[in-house]
Amino acid sequence: MTAQVITISSGKGGVGKTTAVANIAVALAMDGAKVVCIDGDIGLRNLDVVMGLENRIVYDLVDVIEGRCKLRQAMIRDKHYNELYLIPAAQTRDKSAVSPSDMTRLCNELRPEVDYVFIDSPAGIERGFRNAIAPADRVLVVTNPEVSAVRDADRVIGILEAEEKRSPALILNRLNPALVKQHDMLSAEDVLDLLGIQLIGIVPEDENVIVGSNRGVPVAQDSKSRAGQAFRNIAKRLKGEEVPFIDLEKQPGLWDRIQKMAGGRKA
Amino acid sequence: MNWFGQKRSAQSAKERLQLVLIHDRTDLTPAELDSLKDELIEVISRHVDIDASAVQIDVEHDGRSQRLIADIPLRSVTRRRAG
């Protein structure tokens, strides 16, 4: 096995990075992939509660990097999927405890063992973000159809371009089709036009996401949830499958155009 | 437009973002763009006769690449001679 290292980033906080990591990882694990999630937000750990694993933490990312435990000991096995693991962030340290080369070394150690490594990047564009993108083969940028989130996503995309990383793909999270229809929310087409990158998923606003995080059970496991379906589709697209985008707005024509844009834009 | 002749908010969001992103990406403020325009007019006027009031300088984007577009109308020499 040679894992693909995928970092999920956004610039702005609160747009759904952690939710996206947990759900895409769960969706891939449901399909039989071996997946490790790393919480890169040192000092503000959250991926553990979203995945429902907060009571099982013994060692964390900084313990591995500083040699206090073996990598294996810091990998917490998921309750539902045997091949899904979490390496939690340290809660009592800060981002300077980890360097970009530490992250690269850690991921290189994981690569032969698993299919996917997901890194949940902290908000911002400082050290924690740099740590998270250093080992990435691919970066997924999460944004919401909202001015501040789109602006920050553009900054992150600009930095990734400057670092000469492979062009990132966009997850448009919390789209409200009714608001888009009444022209009071940026549409997926608007956001793609502004940011000029490839689309990998549109996740509709869905109450089940909150219910899922309340219980520590990511919504990707809920077959009826629309957001869950969207995350499962993203997982399939990561594996290279062609999955049509869900028709959220039921406006013929528009979605054909979005799918065409998603197929690849000029760099 | 809605009943009150107001633009719908999604349209405002898109237009405002288009301007903000151009400045974020190029590090060029509207004031700097204006002074760039004045200097361009000055330099070009030394060589050809231009209609300074109609000069337009804009940053356009195509995907993620930006370009500076200058529209500089020239005054016709023949017309001036005839006049």
C-alpha cells in the first residue's frame, strides 16, 4: 500500500473542515479502505469528539513526534470501522511543538501501512496550516457560499499555488438550495467562477450533520442524510470514480454547466 | 432586481468578491491602480496623442490568472490636421 496524503484546509474557521475529514474518512472506511486521520489543530483538538473517540485518547500527535510513544500506540481505532484510525492533536501544547518536516516524516511512516491519510488543518495560514500542507499529495479546500469564507479560501488557494502544490479541489459546504433559488446565496457556479479551481463536492446544509456530531457518529453513516450522501460521493470521486453531482436546485441546465466546470478548468 | 429595484444579495456578494479577490491576488489597491493609470497616460502622451479622459485600466481574471487590461484610445492625427 502507498497511502495518498490528503489535507483539508479552508483559511476561515467554522466552515466544516473537521466534519469533512470525519465524514470522508468514514465513507472511505465503509468502502473497505484503510484510513488514518490526523488532527492537525494542536491546542484546539476537535476531530476526536466529532468521530466519537474522545474517551479513548492516551497518546497524541506530539507524543509520537517527541518519541514518547510508538506511532501505533497513538492510532486510536474507530468504534465502527476496524480499518479507520485517529491520531489526535495534543491539547496542552501549541503549534510550535510540530514542524512541517515532522509531519512529512510521520506521513512517510504511515504511507506503506494504509490507503489514505487525512490531515485536518487548523484555521488560519500560519504554522499549523504549513504543518498540515507540507506532506500533502492533495489538498481539498472547504468553503461556504458566503463572502468571508470564499475570500479566505482564495488566500489559501493562492498560497498553495505559490508552494507549487497540485491544484486543490473545492468542497462547497452548507449550500442552502432554497436561498440560492431566491438569489440570496452564492450558487456553486458563482463560487467556482470566483475561485477558479476544480470542484470535488457540494454538501447541502443538513440538520443531520449537527445530530451526528452531537452523537459522535459522522453523518456519512446515515444512508438517508443528503449531506451524508454528498460526503460519500466525495469519497468516491477521490477514488477516481465519476459520480454525477446531486441535483440540489432542480434547475435543468445549471447543473450540467457545473459538472462541465468540475471536469477541469484552466489552471 | 426585486420589487424595490434592489439587487438580490447573491449578486452583490459576487460583485464585491470579484473586486476584493483581484486586489487580494495582485496586491494592487484601487488607489495604486489610479496612480498607475496617471503615469501610463503621462508616458504614452509623450509619444502619441491620446484621449486621456477615456483611458481605462482594469484587472481581469481568467480562471486563476490575472491580467492588466488597458484601453487607450488614440486621437486621430488626420482628423486633427483636417480641423
